[in-house]
Amino acid sequence: MAVDTMSTETTVLDVIKVASSLMVLFLLTLNMFKGASSALWWNRYMVYPVTGVVALQLDRMHMLPCLAIGTMLRYVVNLSFTIMSKLDWLAEPTRVQRVNPPAEQHERELDWDGPLILSPLAFVLVDAVTPWLRAEHVVPFSLESVVWCFLGHYLMVEPIYYAFHRILHMGAVYKASHVHHHTSTVTEAISGTSHPMLESLGYLLNFSFPFLLPAWVGVFSYGLVPLYFVWFDAMNCIGHCNFEVVPRCLQAGPLKYFVYTSSYHSLHHTKYKYNYALFCPIWDYMAGTVHSTTEALHEKVLSQEARKLEAVFLGHGHALHSMIHLPWFSPYLATHKHEVRWWMVPLQPLMVVWAIFCRFAFSTTCIQRYQFRGTECATWCLPVTGHFYFMQSQRKAIFEMILQAVREADDAGVKYFGLAALNKAEWINRGGTDIVAQLEKHRKIRIVHGNTLTAAAVWEALKQHCVPKDEIVFAGATSKIGRALCILLARRGNVVHMITGCQERFDKIREGAGAFGKNLVRSKTYEEAAAKKCRSWIVGKHMSEEQIRELIPLGSLIVDFAVPHVPQEVSSSYRYVNGAAMKYSRRDTDLTFCHDVPDTMPACLAATIIHAREDRGEHEIGELEVDEVDKWWALAVSHGFSLACVEPNKDLAAAGAATQQDGPRAKVA
């Protein structure tokens, strides 16, 4: 009797454990489909270990090894197609829709691996409630197993999917669910698995037949799991990767009824009521839902020429983590500010190795193509982080890499070549001057450092936010941009406290200001300048957060063109203008790559685009022409650019005004 009671208690306890685990899985699954805006969204990956716990509790562990291998391979397949779709040399010639998806799409599609996460759980549950997948029924991998697996796909999955897909396009159902997927009219490789929860569960039920049919006839094998997972995801990515993968030979004769193409499914996302089939178009042909341009589009895409670029902007990596903010690793991260996230911290040692490997193994590559008001542009990138630019031993090699990139651009017919950040450093090529000197005479390309527009943006911000009687502190005053701004401010009547340790450079700039040089005052240190209690600062040289908070009164004007920029958590306490970043209308461009500041582009990139659109055939290199600054701002405005401003926190600004009388060392409470 005691034994029976103990057995009953154990059984009840086991049931409670399993029920608790299943409840946790249910809650994790619900959270999984709330989207990336959910604070707990990243807990979705806890489904994997909890699935393992459930399998252990139910004594159904035998499937886990093949499920783990298959799931890892699925990630490899999806990442591989993402990488291929972002490699310009590979995907551009056969790009189906020659426009970039909006940045919001990348965030919405972060749920793409939901089916990958839930698939192992589905196998464990089916194994627990049916005898079909039990270990004693599994047979060695064989050709017969494979045949039955694909019979399950083509005879069951394909027709059921077609019917289910047609239902999903019915009014109320479409609005309630499938519109999530179809909001992506320009698809990414991983778009094919981005669906709401109930729709995803419906797909999981249908896609079980390639495993259940072999099990029903007694030939299910563990090897079918990774095989079908890889094949299915590869086919799914082919339909959504937005470049044509399928050659003409696979569309010859009757093959077109059984093999779909990238352009075939792309039409479904643009025409909606056509081309419903999963991978096998025969169901569309039988139902009369094949779009009339299907075959012509496939031929057109395979025959088209690559777009000719007019402007190229050459960037480089800055810190180690910037090497991960690339579209082939994560289209989502590539649209966001380059910053260290918590999960990157343990990867720092690997990032060091990766940065060194990139420096010596790779050459210049295209990060993204885009157009601006019809002008074809691209951002290229040297596989070099900022650290290498400060190594004397690397400077010559970097210069040669830049020069080679310019030659390649010229060979491709590019008219204007912009230099970002350290690619135009004085010690690398003297603001592009040395590049022009080294170019062969037959080269027609023009080099643009874009500093004039950066100076123009800072100058415009100062004119809008300061009056001539205001005294201004200037960090980084002796740079090329700083020189031009100091002269302009001096002419206007502003007293400029130039922070510089070099008397010679100060004297040279003061001399360049002529009679107005009396308005330029040298401060040897930041503390000396801060003692002037000025409420307007130009930050053209990096200042730490601590320096800014200690030396600049809250609510003061900060006009910033330093790299890296003042972080947002600091800039929000001030009247902040980023003179190195230009705002633009999203209607003007399909640029989504975040170069530095979200929803802006670097002023030097904007200058490169303006050069291409104006097409005056001029270089912009070396020292700035002070008298050109105002003209460049007028040009920028005419081409749709404006300043990027941040309004100050009113409470903090008021606190800054109240504490200004106590000196510049007011700190944020």
C-alpha cells in the first residue's frame, strides 16, 4: 500500500513538473511573437533549453541530437543566404527589386527564427503523444527514407500549403495575420519565416508531413531531419533573397512547373494575388494564378546589367564592435547606431582576432547601394578599424588600399569618390591631396573630402543659435574645419577661445583672419577655456563624457563635429547640434545603413552626393576655401539636407541656467 502511494505521488509530481515546463514554454512562445519591442523578447531563446528539459522529463531525448544538428544547419543556411544577398558583386547583377527594404522591416523580421525555435519542441511533443517517432521505430538512413520524405513534401505539403495560402489572402484573415509577412514588399532572405504565431503554428503542422509519412510507412530516419531542414530553408531563402538564384536551364520545358525562382516569389510580394505556390508552381498553373509577367521577369533579371554608380563613399571600421554592424552579419544591426551591446562584451577577444584577420585577408567591399533623388550611390568600406590608422607601420598600406579603391571605382565609371573620417587624415593622404597626385592622368574620377559642407553645417548652426556678441569655446580649433570656422566667427565678431597647445598653429590661423584675428584668443587647456563661463561650445575634438559634464554648463549650446560624437545620454542635456550629420527625407533615398548617427548621413557623404548631382568635375581636397562655406550650405539645402538638432531637456537646461553663476563645473545630479 505504501509503495502504491509513493508511486502515485511520484507520478503526480512528474505530471506537475511536465505541466510547469509546458506552461513556461507556452509563456515563452507567447512572448516570442510580441516583437522586438518587448523587454523580454530575447527570452525566446530559452525555448531551446526548456525544450531539452521537457524531453528529459518525458524520456524523449533520442531526437535531440539530430534536432540540434538540423537547427544549427538552418541558422547556417539562413545566414549564408543573408550574406550572399548583401555581397554586391554576387547579388547586384541579378537583383530582382533594385531598392533596399526599409529599416523598420529589419526590426519587424527579427522574429524570423520563430519556426526554427519551435520545430524541436514540435518533434518532442509529437514523439510524446504518438508512437510514430519512437526510438524503436527509427531505421537507418536510406534512399527509401529520402524518397518517402519528399513524397510527403510534394504530395502533401505543396497542395495543402497552396490552399492554406489562398485562405490567408482572404480579407479578414489577411488583415489579422498574413499582412505581417506581406508588409515586406522587398524581401530579405529570412523574410520567408517571419509570421505571426498562429500562422507559424499552421505552417509547422503542414511541414510535419515529410517526417510523418516516412514514419507511417516505417522508414523514418534521424538523417531526414537535418536533410529536410536544410533543403527547405535553402528553397525558402531562394524565394525571398531578392536576387535570382535559379538559372534558365531549370525553367526549361516542364521544369518550370516544379521549380520556382526568386523572381517568381518576388512577384507574389508585389502583386499579392498571384504566384501563391510554396516551391512548386504547378498548383498556380493549375489554378490559373500565375502572374503573366513571371517568365519575362525571370529572363529580364538574368539579362540585366549592373547599375552604374555615380558616387562612392569610402568608410572604415572604427571600434571593434563596428565589424559586426554589417548587413551581411545582421541587416538589423546595420541600420542602428554602432554601439557595444551586452552580448558583444564576451565576444571582444574574438573581435580582436576578427579585426586583425579582416585587415590582412580582405579588400575594400561594398556595404550598400542606394539612390538619392535618382543619383546612384554606394558606401564602400575598408576592412580596417580605426586602431590601425594610428599605427605608423600601417599608414602606407592603408594609403595604398585607399588608392586602389579609387582606381577600382574609376574603372567602374564612378565620377565622385568621397573620403570618410580617417580616410582623409592629414597623416594618411593630406585630405585627399596625395591621392590626386598619385592618380594616373587618364583617370577621370574626382576626390571629395567633404569638409566644406561639415564646416558649413557647423557655421549654419552657430548663426542660428548664437549672436555676434557671444563668446565661443572651440575644442579642435586648429583642424582644417576648425581653421575655416575660426576665421568665419572672427569676421562675424564672435570672440573664439581656441583650445590648443600649439602657439605656432594658433598664430597661423590668427594671421589668416587678418584684422579680425583680434577676436581669436588662445586657451592652453580645457579648464582655462571653461573658466570663461561661455554658453556656446564647438566640439571638434573628442571630449569624454566626464569632461563635458564637468566643464560645459547644462543647457549650453554644443555644436559637435568630432568623431566619435557626444553620446545621446549626454547631448540630451544640452542644446545640441551635430554638424557632422545631415538630416534628409526618407522619400529621397533608400539608404538604410547607419553610418554613424541614426536617421542622418555624414556631412562628407552628403557632400559627395551633392558633387555627383551638381557634376562640376571638381576635386574637393586639401585646405578649405573659407569663402565657399556659405555657398555649400545653400547647395545642401537645395538638395534636401538640413541640420540634425536635439532639443535640451527643459528641467536640466533650467538647472544649468541656475547653476551657471557658480561656474562651469555643474554636474548632472
